[in-house]
Amino acid sequence: MVHNTSRRAVLVGTAGLGLGAVGTVVADDDDDLAQYVVTGGNAAQLERKGFTVAHEILDANVYLVWGPADSDPSTANGVDAAFEDFSYELDDPELSSAVDTDGALTDEQWDKHLIDAFDAHEYATGAGTRLGIIDTGVDHTHPDLGNVDVDASRTFVGWEESDHTTDRGFHGTHVAGIAGATGAEGIVGVAPETELVSLRVFPDEGGANVGDSFLALEYAAEQGLDVVNMSIGSPPQLSEDNQEGFRIARQRVVQSVRRRGTTVVTSAGNDATNLQHGNECRTFEDEDDEEYEICGNWLSLWGSLPDATSVSATTEDDELADFSNYGANEIAVGAPGESVLSTIPETLDQNDIYGLASGTSMSAPQVAGLVGLVRELEPDANANQVENVIERGAEGSGRGDPETGAGRINALETVRTI
């Protein structure tokens, strides 16, 4: 790995990454048709009820179907639950003031030094593994991302699968660099010799459909990826507002992907909220900037699932980041996520190809990269075994800590336990 030692301007930003529901997805060419996500039943029964099956995720028994608006696919024989597909808006973090750095950029990667990633590379680098990035896309032309498999990468927008397209902003590229940058010019990821697969689910503008995220997850499993990173969580939702159909569908899809050997790593979210079961009050502002309070049990979009590895964010001082969500039984491990240096596209016209950002979006790919190191050493390990190894190697008091679960990850200790 070659490291550029010239002086650079490094951009500073924050990754708020709140995703909010923006409405029902309706067919562009016919306002009388809507898109539905259905769990249970079979294609023949749905078609008898007048629905058109667009996609089947057979291992999860989940279907994406077209049908008349305001219809109810759950009336079809054998259907467990159904809901109209909806999208989530990505609140893109802004890159702002420049910070000058001298020397090798690896010196500025406090996160990799803290988790002993460079020392772990004496044992494993992720060689022979494949890591999917479900996000805004990845800029494969970045000099530190030459390990992106362009042919295997896909874009899923509007329930349509197409060839690889680049990052619509910078988020997916930043995430990819944290997990698997090669260090060819400046930044080294946790698994620098893994193969990165971009699975873009965000259009050029607007939010990502839930159905497209399901298709990306299914593709990851079909391709046999070792791990997929989903730094696309939403702000916490009240548990009673969580649609039954949505909960069932996403649980079955993630469970199916994990069962087939692909570990699913998710970000815990950036709302400083306690996600454990219990009554917590959160303060909001209305349109008139008046504050109001809502109390209840909160959960996150992808992380609050038994088969997802949810990651909280920690700081350079080895403390929970003040923005990170937390909660006993919700967090698997913690990982560095504040002011993390990584790759960004040159097309942003920010006078550099590296930037700083903060968020659990930055902590999740640290763990996804670590999965790559484990799978290199134990290629036959299943997702549960991989997660257990990572938890054993973490620095902490053991499972169940509300802030970091089993502890803050340590790459060196993890690979040493194998």
C-alpha cells in the first residue's frame, strides 16, 4: 500500500443522515396503480386478485406487486401482511471548512489506529471477500477505490435493476472508503483487499424505496457477498407506529439474507435516543418552532431486528458519540464514527478527494470491513459465528452494554481470536 505524504486540505462535515418517510410510491404512468410489498401467499393467488407480481423474493416469501390504488393484497389467500411501498429521504450531510494536514493521510486515520486495524492487516486484509454497500452509490474512479467490482455493482431504483451508476453525492463513497479503501493513494479501509460491490438504492433526487432496498439485499445474498453495509437508517420511530406489514417483511428479508451467509451491518442512527425497551421522551419542534414532547418506546429502521448487526458510534476519546443512538439489546458493538476521514468523489468540486464526516453511518462500515477480515480467515463461518467472533474481540464489559453492546471493536484482537 502506497501512502501520499503531500500536504492536503481535508474537508470537515457531519452526517446527519436522518431518513424520513415521504409518501407512497405510485406508478408514473398510471395514477390508479400503486406498489405494494406483500409477505406470504404466492404469485398465483396474488394474480387471481388482480395484482401484477413484479418481483419475488422467494426465500423470504416476499413479493413486490402492482395493483389498484387503495386495494388490499392481504385479502389474497395465504398472505400474512402487506403495505404500500414508501420511500425515505436521505438528509445528505454537508462538507464544509477545510482542515490542513501534513504527512501521510494514514496518520490522520485515528479510527483505524484506535481499533488496531493496521496491526490486524498483518493477519488479514479481506483478500478473497466481497463487501456490498447499499447506499447512494460509490465513485469507482477514486484512486483508493480501485477494488470496486463495476460489473457486479448494481443500481435499484423504482423496482428496476440496472448497471452500476456512480455516487449521487458523497455518502456511499465515504462509507465504502471506511470499509475497504485500498490505500493506493491515501486512505486505508479496514479490509483494504476486499472486493467492493456498490448497490445503489437512491435516485438522483429524492428518497429510496423500501422495495429497492429489499431487492439490493436479495441481490447481495444471490451473489454470495460476505457482508452488506446499510448506513441508511431512519430517525427512531415509535414502536406502535411501526407498520406490522413493514416489520414482518423487513425481518423476513434480512433473516433470509443472513441465513444464506451474508452478514447485514446497520447504523444505529444519530438521534441520541435510547432504543431499548422503555419509556423515553423526545423533544420536537413544530412549524412555529414551538417545542413539544413525545414519550414512548423507540426503534430504528434496520437496526431493530434480531438478524441485523447494529452499530453505535464512538469518539477518539473512546466514548459514545453524543449524537449516537444506544440501547441494551439493540446495539451489537460500537465503532469509531466521529470526524472520520475517508474518500469522497472529485466531482463534488471541493478541491480534494478526502473528507471528514460524523455519524453512525461512519461506524457501521468499520464493522462491515471487520467482517471481511474474519471471513478471509474463516470463509465457511456463518453470519452468527462471524458476529460472535467480532463481539469476543471487542473492548468492553461484554454483551448488553447499552452504549456499545459487546464493546468497541478491536480488529487486532478479533483476528487473533480466530
